[in-house]
Amino acid sequence: MVMSFRPASLSEALLIRKTNDVMVYCGGSDVMIKYRSWSGTPAQFPKDVLYIGHLKELKSIDVNDFEITIGATVSYAQFLQDERIPIEYKKPVEQIGSVAIRNIGTFSGNICNASPAGDTLTMLYALNAKVIVASTVGKREIAIENFITGPGSTCLKNDEILTHIIIPNQKFSHTYYYKVGTRKANAISKVSVFAVADVVEHRVTDIRIAVGSCGPTVIRLKEAEAKIIGSNTSNIESMIYSLLTMYDDKIVPIDDVRSTKVYRSKVALNLIETFLVKELGQ
Ligand SMILES: Cc1cc2nc3c(=O)[nH]c(=O)nc-3n(C[C@H](O)[C@H](O)[C@H](O)COP(=O)(O)OP(=O)(O)OC[C@H]3O[C@@H](n4cnc5c(N)ncnc54)[C@H](O)[C@@H]3O)c2cc1C
């Protein structure tokens, strides 16, 4: 029999986290599936659980000229309803699961679950997002690409809770998102790409391309991005072969129940080419 904690505040949650070996959860849409049991019986958690999904102090979204700060217990539905969030950043979120999943699922759960197929992750990598983790002794601010250390693993310590996600509030001239799943809804990504770029007078001044489900973590190839920055958009088509070769070397998908590595590689390269040639190059 496991114990279930429901703290009244973040400080109480952090104290429980420090003094007990507990698994933190928010919406439960990953953990309830992972530890599901027979129908009608409780989930079989491997250890005591600390539910924080109700904590009001983590349920707000703050937007200023520089950053969008999302509390750990903000649901996808709350994020989608917020009119201050750019619609381009809502695209990956509105394709997650179903209405029911978006009503309970959170960015913090998606990040801490650390699946390379997590649908918020390509966007967070492309936008250089950071997470804030807290313990009773203080806070750490960590870039998303350093926080996630491998499939299903993060650098979160046993006494820490992820409290906020920070997305720089930067405007881009081009934003692209494409998710390939088995169906239009309730489908985990086979491949996904989130990309942004800034083009000023036909010259690329900034570009970031993040590829999901094609390696142990989301892939961003900063060498390729550096090669594109400074280029005239009319030259990108002539660079495409060497750029796609760079991505092809880095993309290392697996065969699994959802897709094959051959399919994933091909589709990922097609999506990158679509963004570079069709979206930027015209
Ligand atoms: C039917 C269905 C469809 C789905 N479709 C998609 C989809 O299309 N795309 C997609 O990406 N995902 C999908 N998912 C997976 C899931 O809904 C998402 O990953 C969601 O974002 C998880 O959020 P959560 O709050 O429910 O996480 P939880 O289940 O609460 O937690 C997930 C993990 O994160 C840890 N954790 C959660 N919050 C914190 C915190 N604040 N601090 C420290 N650790 C924490 C937990 O210990 C656990 O390991 C689907 C799931 C289901 C059941």
C-alpha cells in the first residue's frame, strides 16, 4: 500500500519531497498509464506519491515583453485558452492527445517524462526554453536541453520539484510545426519538427530546428543552424543537400511499435526540407 500526499502549499510539497521518497505528479496522464492496474482497481505505484496538480501558486501563466512563465500545474487547456500566448506556440499543444488529456496534461509532466516523442519538447528546444526546479534549499534554472539527459531521464534531484517553465518571448518571422502520428488525435508522434527563423531583407538572422522522435532526446543541430545564419534565402535551395546530409548523420531513430527508423528518418528530412525550401526559400 502506498501513501498519497496532498500538500496545501509548494513549501509543504518541498518539505514532503525532502523527507520522503515520493514520486511527484501533476495531471497523472503519464503515470496513471505507466502504473495502471486492472480496471476498477487503483494504479500500482512503485513508491509513495505526491500530488501537486491542485497547487494554485503553480497554476498561473505570466507574460511580459521578455518571457512567458508557465507554472508546473498549468494544464494544456489553460495554456490554449490564454490569449496572450502567440498562436504559433499553441500549435503543438492543440494536437496533444484529446480534449480530456489536454484538460489534465501539463508541460511539466511532458518535460519530466522526458520522452523524445513528447510534443511540447520540440517547441521548447527550438525556443531555448528553461525550467526552474526548486527544493527546500533553493532554486535552479536549467536549459531544457541540459535538463533532459536521455529517454525518460532528467537531472531532477530526489528533493526537487519542477515549478516553472520559461519561454523567451521572442517574435520570429517564420514558425513551422508538423506532427506525424497514426491519427489526427490521441496519437503519439512518429516524427515531429518545430522550427523558427527570423529573416530580415531576405537574409536569415536566426534559425532553430528541433526534431522529435528521432533520437534519445529531441535533436537540434546547431552546426547546421550556424551554417544557415547569414545566408540569403534564395541560396538555401542550393545548400539543401549538404544541410540534409548533416541532419541525416545526426538523426538516429529507432524501430518501435509506432514506426520504423527508415520511415522516421525520411519523414524528418522531408519536413526539414519543407521548412527550409518552401517556407524560408520563397
Ligand atoms: C490517451 C493519451 C494520449 C496522449 N497523447 C499525447 C500526445 O499526443 N503527445 C504527448 O506528448 N503526450 C501525450 N500523452 C502523454 C501525456 O498526456 C503528456 O506527456 C502530459 O504532458 C503529461 O502531463 P501530466 O501532468 O499528466 O504528467 P504526470 O503523469 O503527472 O507526470 C509525468 C512524469 O513527470 C513527473 N512529474 C510531473 N510533474 C512534475 C513536477 N512538477 N516536478 C517533477 N516531476 C514531475 C512524474 O513523476 C512523471 O514521471 C498522452 C497520454 C494519454 C493517456
